[in-house]
Amino acid sequence: MACIFKDWRPRIAMRMAKGDKELMRWLNKATFAKTSNGYWLAWHQGDNVDRVAFLTPNHPEGEECRWLESWDKDDTIETAINYIESGEFKADEKEHPDGFVLNLFIKNPETGEWE
């Protein structure tokens, strides 16, 4: 289970932005969380989560954050956290090492289908 922080995380934001002023402004308004498997996440609160910045547990020093974007406007931060903590995300990360934007699909435990 992820730990969601109510306050701003300046050290994590600086690691995520790596000097990008526009990204730092975006992160200044973000909510931060750390997943149970060591990923740091940042997103903007709202009805849906269409963009999540993240750092991997062994994120390369000097490299800015990667992005997870949702194609489904009904996704929530819980959906994103479940996806990252599921282990399925790790496989996608290996397939897309350059930080490509990934689609948030979760396997429905009842139907076995990816949604």
C-alpha cells in the first residue's frame, strides 16, 4: 500500500525535475506518494488522474522523472498505484526504458480481461 503525503516533497521534486523549471512549477502543485515497491509518484488532485510523474526505485542519477499517462479518463490515482504495485508495470518499464508514456490497463480479477 502506498503512503500518500499531504505536504510538498522538495527533495523528491528536485530529483524529478532535474533543473526543468516548467516541470518544477508543475510539481509545486502536485501530491506525492511512495509505493510499497519503492516508486515515487506525483500527480495533480482532481476527478481523474491523466498524468503521473514517477521515479523508479533505482532511477538513474541525473535523469528526470518518467511519465505515466492514462488513456481512460476514469482512471484514479488508486488505479495507477495498483498498476505500479502489481508488478506488471515493471515489465512495461523494461519494454520502454526511455520513459515512454504508458497506458494504464489493469487486469480485471473477475473477467481476466485487461481494462
